[in-house]
Amino acid sequence: MSKRVFRKGVLSRLVHYDYLSYSAINWVFSRKLSKCLAVNGAAFAIKKSAFEKIGGFSRVVCEDLDIGTKSYLHGMKYKFLNNLYVYMPAPPSWKTWFKQRRRWGYGAAQWIFKYWKELAKFVKENPLLTILGLLMLIPSLVIFFTFISLSLTLGEYLVVTFILLTALKYDPILIILVLISLGYSLHRNLVPLIIATAAITAVFYYFARKLEYEFKIYEFLLYYFIYSPIWLLILILSFIRVSTKREPPKDWKV
């Protein structure tokens, strides 16, 4: 079912777009596959016979990811109900949110390491759904890859500039040409970012209208440029933590 948040304060208004992305992906999976890799841990229903067949909950950090994947691998049907939803309070502070996301990030990394073969097969069979899912769940991936490209371009031009200026004894005309070339390179990389941002904004707006979520452009841009990159960084650090086999904090229940 759909997961919503009480929109009170800046943080809750940003978390709102997280929940929109979760609902959108579940809705798409329900429509296209009648199955889903993960369920909404806040509220879902499962038949007792199905629950027992897949072995119930596993001892993992994110049980909702795990039980959804187990049901998917057993070929069980999934139905997303948008006319039935649950309201959840957002974390009361950024400190609480960060603690929650550290747990979620660790759980997501743990889930991927556990099911990487099955997930790789899913990606191969459903590439478009995979891309949509990643861009909805972590829209800042677009920013990440764009700035990697931009950084490489800047690095290349700085090296070329240094070599040329050293060789030609700082010819003013050459300096102007290099600056023009560098400006063009920056423009070439920023334009795709602007286009991609507009496209992702349109996709979120479409699902917000479809699933009856509130959507405000300035809130979404804050979510896209600030909130989502922080979440991406937490995920990256979580993957490092799990890959080095570091145990989760002892106060986390599993």
C-alpha cells in the first residue's frame, strides 16, 4: 500500500518525495510484473501460507527488502493498492534521520551482497525497470555521473593548458583560446545536467499526479540537489562498511 508522511517542517517535506518514489516503483512493478523485489515495511499484508513458504523474516537489518525479494524469487504475486495508504511521521530531527538512514543504507548494502546474483539476473531481464527504479530511488545519480564527467573534462583541460602554456611561454592568444575551449566544455556538461534535471522533475511530477501525492517544484529541487546526494553518500559509505565485513552497531535490532 501507499506510504505517506505528515508534511510538517522542511525535513518531512523532503522525506515526502522519498515515499513518493517508493510508491511509484511499487506501483510500476505491480502493473508490469505483478511482482516486486521489496515491500513497504511500514504496512503490507501477506498470506500466512506464503509467509511460511518463504521462511518468514530473516535475521537482517532491512526485513522488508529481504522478504520482498524472497517472495519475488518464489514467484508470488504482488498487488500495490494506492487507494489504501498509511501515514508515517518523519524523523523529528536531522540527527534522527541520519541514524535511520545509516541503518537503511547498511541494510540495503547487506541485501545487495546477499542477493547479487539474483539482482544481476533481474537487471539483465528488466533493464528499463532497473534504470527507472534507480533514478526514482536515487535521482542524484544523475548529478553524480554528470560531475564525474565534468571533473574529468576539467582535469584534461588543466593538464593540456599547463603543457601548452609551458611550451609556448604563455602566449596570450593561446590563453584566450584555452579559456574559450574550457568554457565550451563546461557548457557542454552543464546542459545535459539541466536537461536531465528537467526530465526527472517531470517524471516525479507525473507519478505525484498519478498516485495523488502533493508536488511542489521548489521542494523537489531541494530534495534533488541536497537531500538525495546526502542519501547517496550514506549508501556509498554503507557499501564500504558491508564490503569490509564491519558489523552493524549493537543497538540495531536484527
